[in-house]
Amino acid sequence: MALAYVEGLVRPGSHKTLSDIGKRMDVHEDRIRRFITQSPWNHDAL
């Protein structure tokens, strides 16, 4: 899921919403939203 999210961010396109990224990457918006909100990474390191 991380690859689809990052690729969706860097691909051409003016809109970077979860919905638009999902459409470009053929991934349901809910999967991207869960990846962003529920991933157990340490955000302090970012």
C-alpha cells in the first residue's frame, strides 16, 4: 500500500486527495485512508 500511496503522490496530476490517488492507482480510497491512519510507524522519526 505504501508504494501505491507514494506513487500516487508523485505522479502527474493537480489533485492529491485520497480519492484522486486511489483512482489513479486503481486502489479503493478506504484502503489508502486505513494505511495513513492506522499504520504503526513512528511518526516522530519522519
